[in-house]
Amino acid sequence: MTWRRLGPAVLAGPDAVALPQALLDGMSPSGTPVASWSSVARTALVLGRAARDPVLNLPAAGRLGVDVVRRRSGGGPVLWDAELVSLDVVLPPGHPLAGRDLAMAYRWIGEAVAEGIATLGVPVRVVGVEEAHAAQRRGDAAAVRAARACFGGLSPFEVVGPDDRKVVGLSQVRRRTGALFQCGVPLSFDAALLAELLEPDAAERDALTRALDGAATGLRSWLPAVTREDLVEAVEASLERREGVRLAPGAPV
């Protein structure tokens, strides 16, 4: 099967968040699936759809020139800097890979990204449903702190490195027009910056930094020279092997 491929593109934060949402809105029942790769030109703090707003250090965001942007998918705040590579997959309604069970629907993309990363030389693994649920039930102070951010917690079929720190985050959006799967892979993970954007109190900020450092990391923890291009090539090769997907360049982003 042939999918439309966009990017990799480097976009302004608000544009990078808006692009996959626009692709989903524009998908038709007979539309071709889209795989869109993007990074940001300026750091953004991306807020997921939630029942209430998270605590933020907005003065720090203003001082550091960090955009604060909303996304439609759920989950906690995400630090989207130049080191985070995003893969957005938009599927038409009823596509076999969309699935009906929202948690199980992540399996194919989590496994494909994990397999691609493994070919680069990092023995990553996919988190199972029971393991993810057990992690979500953890009540120790570090786990509770880390869970304030999207990358600080674990969900089914996300990907962890050999030290069990998260290296791939997943989210999704469902609409009548189709399904959007979002995958974020940090090459490096700046826990201190994320903690500064989330926590106004200096003492609590240090504790949050340590908690986030213990929960998540980037691929350069094991592959110091890995590039965005390496990641894109490896994941696309995995998608072709596993799902028979051939990516054809689409219109420029």
C-alpha cells in the first residue's frame, strides 16, 4: 500500500501542532493515509486536552521565548524543542490500522517505531498493557511528579530504552474524518527546561527535574551521533517491513 509522505519539515510551534489536525480534518473516507514528519524551529510547550489546566511557569516561558500551544490529543504537557522528532499518521475512517479499542490501536505504531529504533543499535522495547497500568498506579513521590508531564508517565505500547526510561511517547485523536496517531521521539530530553516551564517554585523544580530525568530520556543517551534523518529512515523501513507501507512524497509542507 502507498501512503502520502510529508516532511521532514521544520515549522513554527503553532504550525507544527496545527498541521496534523488540519490533515485529520481534511481526510476523506477514500483518502490516502498520510505520514508526516516534523520538528520545530522554536521551542514550544504543547498542552494536551485535559479536564483542567496544568500548573505552568508562564513567566519562564515568556522569558525563554517558549510558545505555549494546545493540541487536540490528550495527555500532559510536552516539551517540543529542536531535539524532538514527531511522526503523525492520519488514517481514513475504517482503516484496518485504526482499530476499535483505543489502547490496543497503538500497538502497531509502537512496535514499528521500536523495531526501527532497534535497528539503529538501541535495544528498546514496547511497554505492555499491564506494565503501563502498573506504572500509572505508582504512588511514590517521584512517579507522581514525573506524571505531570506527558513524557513522565507510561501508556500501553509506548517505548522504553534498556534502562526502562521512556524514549517514545504516543497519543491519538479520533474524529468522523479518521484517526490521527502522534508519535514523539526525543533525540535528547531536556528535563531541566521542562521542569522550569512547569514549576514556579525553585525547590520543587529541582525535584521535578530529577523525577523527569529518571522517567524519560532521548536516543542520544545511547547513540550520541544519531540524527533526525537516521531515525526517519529506520522507522520508515520498519513500516515497510511490518505493514507493507510504501511512502510516496506528497506536496511540500
